[in-house]
Amino acid sequence: MGKFTEEIIRKTNEAKGINDVKDWIWMAGELLRRTSSPEYKSGTREIDDEEIAELERAELKEALLKALSRNSEPGYVCSLLYALSYTYDRDLLPLWVQYLSEHLWNLKRSNAIVHTALIALRDLDELVREAGPGGRSLADVDRNIEDAQRYLLTRGIKIPW
């Protein structure tokens, strides 16, 4: 096993949250990508010089799948899913459908909460919308996000993507 791949697998096995993965998890995805497309060049010497055997690919994939169960924080989960996406593995189809349905549900419900909070603030004579009442539909998500971010910025609160 290559030392670099071994290190990424070890880090993945130890990861418990976003702070544990934010600086390097993309490298796991790049390693997996190289197993599917050996001619692919990431531009990172450690990744491009690494020879990744099928067993290592399977170990990295398994480490990423196990890491998903350790924390449900969206940034952490998204980072792991991003890396897993480079397996191009149809066996993960149920996982993708599960995360898509769960988080689409959350997105819809969260949009309703954001909209309700915006309306409540408007009813308290806070300037949250430039015109019109907006809505709770998915077509209104962008507007609700923009209105909420603009309002929060007036209070010194910046919400990153």
C-alpha cells in the first residue's frame, strides 16, 4: 500500500467531524478518481505519483462509508459524500437516493421555517423584503435565502455557504 493512500485511509478512519477532514478530504476523492481514470492528473504530486491498488480503493471507500455514521453535520457529510462520488460505484445508488430524499425533505422544511421567520420579522416592522410577500415554494428558496442573508448582515451576522 502506498504511504500516501495509507495516511488518507488512517485519517478517514479517525475522522469524527468537519474539522478533522476539511483540509484533506478532497484528496481521498482524488485518489478514488485516479482508480477509475488512471490517466487523470490531479495536479498534486502525492496523488499523481500514487499507485492505488483495487484493495486500497475498497479500503478507502469502506473507511468513507464508516465515517458517515460518526457525525451528521452537513459539512462533514457533504465532504465525505463528495469523496465517495469519485468511486463512480453503482452499488452506492441506494446511498445517493437516501441522502437525496432525506436532504430534499430537510431543504423544503427549512425553507418553510426561513419563510415563516421572514414573515414574522416583517410583521414586526423589520425590513426583510424589498417587495412582495415571497413564498414557501422551492421557487422562492433563492429569494428567501437572499432576503434572510441581507437581513442578517444588517445585524452583523454572516452565514457562509
